[in-house]
Amino acid sequence: MLKPTPQALADAVNALYRIRAIEGPPDAEGNKTVWHQCALGAELVSTVNERRHVTRQELTLVQSYFLWTPAAGMATGVVEEEGPKATANAGPVVQMDRALDKERLSEALAALAHYSGEDKYIRHLLRVMTLARDGLSADDEDSVTGAPALAPGAGQGWTAKRWLYAAAALAALGLGAAAAAVLR
């Protein structure tokens, strides 16, 4: 399997956020699926509960796969389009890595580094990927509709620090507008 170039990954990300996301109807539990897909090999599927909190995100970026849930955190894998498993499945399968692949995560973050759009799902993904890269977890249930609602007295807690850290990470990546949005 050939490794995609950094430019191919960046092109896929750029195409991903230029398209309009499709939001499915709520399921029996009130969860909705929001789907972004482009022809250059990027697909982001976000599951959002009735309070608009992200409960699961899956990103396929060319041949790399990323899965995030609040409980398990970030996991990585690779999409296998050929071989015995793909043949038995009659299509591509995801082979999960035994542990978080930091190189794969860094390559995806480099591809996402120039994102400055306002899509809340892509911004959420960027935030949880940045935290995972830095060894931190994003196990909270932040709303994708705005800044986190902090309980009285929680401003000095870890959740508030995490948001400040995320804003600093976005600013360090040159995403000033996204960092300002996180701090709002």
C-alpha cells in the first residue's frame, strides 16, 4: 500500500470542508448522524445526541482511519482495500492499530492545520485530535453548538483549562480565528 503524500491528505481535507454536511434524522435514542464526504478520499461521520453533543466521530482520510468517543478517546487504523479480509468482506475493511499511531495522527493534523472554517464538527475533530496527540483526553460532552457550559465555580477546573489549551493549540497551528471561537 502506497503512503499518501502530505499534499494528497491536505487536498482531501480542503475538499471535505468545502462541501455541505448532510444531517440525518434522529434515531430512536435521539441521535443524529452528520456526514461530510468528498471525492478525494475524506469522510467524516459524526454522531450527535439530542443536546448537540458529539458522542462519536469517525474520519477516513485517504487510507488512514480515526475513531473518537468520549469513553475510549482516539483510536487509529488503516483502510485495507485489498487482501483476504477485504475479499471476504467484499469491500474495504478497517484494521485498527493496537495503540494510537502518533505518526498517522500527526500526518492528519498537518493536513488539518490550515483549516480555518467554521464547521463545528471539523473543529471538534481538530480539537480532540490535538488533545490526543498531546496525550490528553477529551472525554467531556462538549456541545458542538458553542462554547462549553461550565457550572458555577468550574472556571478553574480541568475542563476550563482544556478549552484554554485547545485554543492555544489552535493558535499555535496558525488558526487564530478558530482559537478565538473556542474562547468565546
